[in-house]
Amino acid sequence: MEIPAKYNAIESEKHWYKYWMEHKLFKSVPDHREPYCIVIPPPNVTGVLHMGHMLNNTLQDVLIRRARMSGKNACWVPGTDHASIATEARVVNKLAKEGINKFEIGREKFLEHAWDWTHKHGGIILEQLKKLGASCDWDRTCFTMDEARYESVIKVFVDLYNKGLIYRGVRMINWDPQAKTAVSDEEVNYTDVKSKLYYVKYYVADDNNKATSDFVVVATTRPETIMGDTAVCVNPNDERYAHLKGKKLVVPMVNRIVPVIFDEYVDPTFGTGALKVTPAHDLADYELGMKHKLEVIDIFNDDGTLNEKAKVFVGEDRFRARELSVKMLEENNLLAKVEDYNNKVGLSERTNAVIEPRLSTQWFLKMKDLSKPALDNVLNNNIKLHPHKFVNTYKHWMENVKDWCISRQLWWGQRIPAYYLPDGDYVVAETAEEALKMAKQKTGNNNLQLSDLTQDEDVLDTWFSSWLWPLSVFDGIRKPNNDEVKYYYPTNDLVTAPEILFFWVARMIIAGYEYAGDKPFRNVYLTGIVRDKQRRKMSKSLGNSPEPLELIEKYSADGVRVGMLLCSPAGNDILYDEALSEQGRNFGNKIWNAFRLVKGWKIDSNIPSPEHSKIAVEWFNNKLNKAIADIDRMYDEYRISEALMAVYKLFWDDFSSWYLEMIKPEYQKPIDAATYKATVDYLEKLLHLLHPFMPFITEEIWQLIDTRKEGESIMISQMPKAQGYNEQLLTDFDVIIEAIAHIRNIRKTRNMSYKDKADLLIRDHNKNYNARFEPVLIKMAGLETVSITSEKVDNTDSFMVLSTEFYLKTGITIDKEAESLKIKEELEYTKGFLASVMKKLSNERFVSGAPAQVVEMEKKKQADAEAKIKALEERLAALN
RNA sequence: GGGAGAUUAGCUCAGUUGGUUCAGAGCACCUGCCUUACAAGCAGGGGGUCACAGGUUCGACCCCUGUAUCUCCCACCA
């Protein structure tokens, strides 16, 4: 068969993915084998693949493919998330462009549009994952809003409500005026902004509530909320304001009469030491308001414009109202001064709108008791976080967990199953029919109709559906203990970003213990954030994010996968550089060429194996088994990046540069059968080790290197297991490798061609040289003869490995001065080394205190160094 | 403001319960090679006071204290 000189990645990747799909190689059904399961962190249904997904899913695919090749029943469950805020925002935008307003068309019509959008754009991202080589069991694809998942969410809500864990309450929440919804604390990002601090005069009122000439100056960054002020607060220990006790003030612009209250919360050193209190629009003020029983005046509409209660600037946007307020204050001589000021404002993670603290009726989930097992089982390592350092952050959060606001003022999502009765009371039930039954019971009114009930308008937070994911994908909420859940749950590994450790990971753990009585996964691998070379987060607006599919086209999926993994130790940020994908592609090329070399040899079963090949085969076998053991350990520790590097070096350095060069027959000569067989076996084993990282090229070569039956695949073949290896043999061989490098270096400095033969004399003092490997030395260093000598050799190039002297007779006159200098340097170094060893050995506390093994080692070092010094001195003397 | 982590080669990172002169890897860099598997390559090479200052120890990149710088998380200072 003719092997193409260039590997055609595009063709190959398309072909093999199709092959895997056709033969249902990703499919998993429960059987007698040990399960290995990963549930995908569901990407937004209408999202597109970005670099973060690439990294995350490559890692999952590596883990799942390795498990599959290790005899486990590997199941990777894919799916998407309905992402209520993000998706609804997109649909609203799309409709807006068509001149359609969501409130005009109503809930039902809007949801139709949303589903249309979902069907049209949903799943694109899953198709993109296939390009990456993701071996998901696509038959299991789930969506957080499909029927099973929707019903699971509702069931859980009702259950938690019945357990008394869900309640309704008025709370200060983070309001996103653009999306017109509440967002959780975790979805607010605080950023520093340059703003102004306005100093506003509040006049003291007399007994008739008329302004006197006395006033208090209050500093504020938000003059547009003055209309909602219901008090001014000062510190009780602040003598400047002691005279205000019992006084009232006139709120500027609206002339409301409000009390002066005293609370130690106020920092006398900030601003003027006087704080305006707007309970409706500031969390701290709200708490002050509750404490001092102040009136709460909400002056905003849900879109961030002012309402009638503001009395002035009604209908104006909050930022416009700020400008207008400043102007009005100025005109009325109420503005004492304005300062530049840096403060923080909260931005909505989804819409980037400035968050407005707002009072609102929301649904909450009590977290304290629920989260207890989730905390305990991470602290006791029942669930392991990798890297472990995230446990601290996790602990801190779980110990300070607050009730979870689970309602969202949106339509796209699971609608809260609370049904209101005409009198304002409500019942919670899985269906309207059930609700009606309960309502009749509750009210004693049997005439109630379905039409008398009104379902809550809000939907549930998206995380309230994704926290059930590891269970709901197996329908384990609706049908607890079904065969699939019993088999796959708890799942094995979860791969996700640390940013959603609390949003998602912690909550899945909570739900897992509540609804399955067990952890949802055993290990959590936390990846880093993908950044560019300048450490900037990759984002669309910066335009610094490469288009994943273009990268794949350019460097192949295998290449990009390797590129992602090369720079991604767990938990560290990924500084992505396209050069890494290039490195990945080059590696693929290297593998292809090694394969071409091996496949190109003619086999002659009548010739015996040359000695150097026998040694090479023996050596590589040991090298390979040591590497497999190392790689296994790295996987166990989730050091995926290092495991890849180990395979990379094994293939490139040990296999290609050393092994293949050692066994390579002379040009156009055949290879003996035994060596060939061993080589193909090694190549196959290497392909297996490489497969999780580079699924496509390894499949291509695996299929070409031997005849395979239809339906066979490397992805379902067995990963090589670590056998024992001979450490001494490897150590001895390292001496040979080092000697070869030295000889090559001498050839280079002497301008000798590889074909100029030379003779090597070896003078071994401490048995560091294993003569058995001589044939390799001869072949790799291009030597005529190798002989052992006990005499010193003059006037030749020489070098030492450990305490063994090597003399290379090249026939070229040596440069005595250069040689002498070289020896002197080495002598000085070795003497220093010996001195440090002797210092230790002459120290009685070291000899008696250190472990015997360490002392032995030092003695060996002493012997080696002394021998080396002696040899060097002799050589130096010989030169003079 | 509170908490966590980091600082090792030009860059990104390893360094496994103190013990080979232990200072490593990959990339980048330098030099020589188009040697019929591979120039997307081969061979060779240079490069670091392990952030800084003390301390513990026979011995410190590793343990302790302090300093500096950085990153992340949490937090209601107008």
C-alpha cells in the first residue's frame, strides 16, 4: 500500500468521526463492566464554541477515551443548557429588530419564538464539538428544558417547598433593568468606575416643617435617589451632629420631611459623616431602614426609569435623572460641592447593565441545612477537587452560604409552579389540576375552577435546573433508583471552570446528597481561564479569541487538542498562543513520518537480528514500561498536561530519535523480522498512549499498520499496561547516550563528517560503563572500533561520563591548549564537588544523623569524584 | 476590609513528606546541516543568586518569620 507523504488531517478526521458514529463506538448502555461516566457541563443552547469549551471538552474527551481503553464502560453524556437570561435576551433582541415587543405578543407567543430560535440555533455547539473529536454518547443528548428535565425541576421545587425549604419573601435583590429581572449575587460583577461625589445640602426643618437656615451637607454618588430618601443618618458619637438629635430635615427637590437617625454604622470620617438613607435603593440603607422602621419609597420602574413616587423627572431614565437632579440642585443652590470619586458599581454579568438594588418579592431556597453534607464531603475528600487548593475557597463559600434567590422575572425557563387564588393565597403543585385540588381543600370552596387560579409569572433560575444535571440526565429525579442511575451514579469526573464552582458545582453536590443521598461525582477537575499571551481574558469584544473551527482547519483537531493541553496545568490560567497548535500539528507530522519509515521497510525473515537492534529492542521495552508507569501516575493525579508531555517525549526523543535510529537498516536494506515485529508492537503501544490526546491520527495509523476488520477501532482497543522495568539497564544506557552526544560534539568541533570513522578507547574506573551496549555505541557514534584499556591515552580528544574516561582517536591533531583548558575547568568543578561531599562526610552530625542510604550515596560520590580527579590530572600531565 | 494562592531560564510551568553539583521540561534563542521518515526536520549548544531579608538545620527551591510584587475569591462604606 502506498502511504501518502503528507497526512491529510481534514479528510482523515471527517472519515474517522463518521466511522466511529456509524459503528456506535461512543454508545454506552449499562452492562457488567465498571462504569466510567462524565456529564458535560452543558453549554448555552444557542452559544457557539469558544476556546474555553475547547479546553474543557478536550480534557473530558481525554479522560473518557482513556477510561474506554482501560476496559471501562465509558459514558459521556452531552447536552445543552437553556440559559434563561442569555437566551431570552437574544430572542428579545431579535424580535425587537422585527419591531416586536415581548409584552405585546404575550407569554405564549414569545415562547414559541424562543423555541423556534432554540431549534434553529440550538445544537450548533454540539456539532462543533464533534469536529473536536468529542466521543459523547450523542443518543443521550439532553436539554435542561426538555420534558424530562422540565418535569424534574418542577418536582424538585414542589418537594423543597413541601419540606419548608422554599419561601417567598420581600428582599433587596440585584435588579437588571435591561433584562428586567433579578439576578443572583454571583451574577453581579463589581467594577471600578470614575464617578463624582456630590455634596448636597439638607436644610433643618423647624417645628412647622419649614426649612430653617441651618443645613447638613450629605455626600452621595447617586443624587437621583434623593427623591427616595426617608432619613439622614449620622454616627451617635459624632459631636458635629449632636445638635441634630430629634430634628427633622427637608429632602431637597421633593421637600419631604425626614428624621435624623443615629447609627454607628456611619463612618464619621467618610464624606461629611452624614449619610442619606434610601431604603428602597441601597442594601445598606435598606437594613438601616428596617432597623429604624423607616418608610420605603421605591422611585424606579422595572426598566430603570423614575415613577410617580419620585415626583420629579417621572419617566426619565435613572442616568438622565442624575444629570437633571444635579442641575436642579445647582439651580436651587443646594449643591455644596462636587468631587471626583472612584467607586464600584455592580454590572450584570449577562447584560452588562448597571445593577439596581431593588425591593422585590422573590422565591428563596434556604441553604444552610441543605449545604451541610456538601461541605462535609468535600472537606473529608469524599469528593476531591483538583487542584486541591480550591477546597479553601469552597469551604469559605459554603460556610457563609446565603439563601438562594431562585426566581427570575423571565419567561424562558421552568415556570414556578405556584398558583394564586383569587384571595391572594397560593398553593404549590406539580400541575394545575393538582393545584386546583389543593386549592379546593385549602379554601373549602368546591366551586373553584382552573380559571380561578393564576400561575406565578416568574421562572426559575437556570442553575435551579442545572444543579440536577448529573441526576436528571439519567431521569433520576422522576424515577429515583432506576437502572441507569444505579449504574452510572455517582459519576466519576467533572471538568469545569473554577468560576462556576459555587454557581454550579457546589449546588450539584447539594442536590446530589438531597436527591440521591450520594455525591454526584468523585472528582472535580478545575481548568483555568483561557487568556491570550498578554494575559487578557479572551473575549469577543477584544477580538483576541481565535475562531476554534478555523484553528482546527488550519492545524487539525489533533493539533489544536495538543496545543490546548500543552499549556494547561490544572487550575492555572491558559495563556493561549497559536504557536502551541502549531506545535501540536508538528507533532502529528512527526508521528506520521515515523509511521512512514516503519511501514516502508522490507522485511527479510532469513536474516538474524543485529546485536545493536536486540539491545535497542530491550532498552526501549524498559523505557516504554517506565513511561507507562509514569503516565499512569500522572493521570491518577490529574496532571493531564504532564502526561501528554511524557508521551510527547517518549515518542519524539526515545522512540524516534533513539530507538528508530538504532534499528534503522542501511539504505534500501531490509530489516529482520524479529526487530520489525517488536517495532510495530512498540508503535502500536505508542499509538494507544497517544490516542486520548490525538484520536484521529492514531486511528488512521492504527488502521493502516495492520489489517483490521470493519468496526474495529483503536478507541475500543486496550491501553497497554505497565510491566516491570530494569532501572539499572536504563541507567547504564544513559551513559551510552551521553557518550554518543559527546562524540557527536567532538565530530562537530573537529569538522568531521559522520562517515569519517574513529576509534574509541574506554577506561572505566568504577564500573559505570556496561560493555554489553557496545554495538549501539558503534552504530550511533559512527565508530570503527571500541576497546577497553587500563592505560591512559595521550594526544587524543577525550571526555568523561561519570568517572569513565573516553578517548576518541580521530587522527586529527588535538589543540593542546584548548584541551588543557577544558580539562582544567572540569577539574576545578569536580574538586569543588568533592569538597562539598567531604564537608558533609567529615561532619559527624551528618554521618550519624542522616539516613544510611544518604551517607552511602555520599561515599559513592566521593569515590567517583576522586577517581575522576585522578584521571583528569593524569590527562593534564600528559598534555604538558 | 477579610480570605486564599503565587513569585524558579526570554515565555509557560515541573520540582513529589528537607539529602546526588538539584537547579529541570517544553517552547523560544544560538551554531552547523536540504544526511532519501520527517526543514512542520536532524545534530550540537548557551541561558537561572529558585522575588528580597533574616532564622531553624550537619544540610533549605523546599520548613519558620518579615518585606515587596502579582492573581483570584468574598464583602453594603455613602
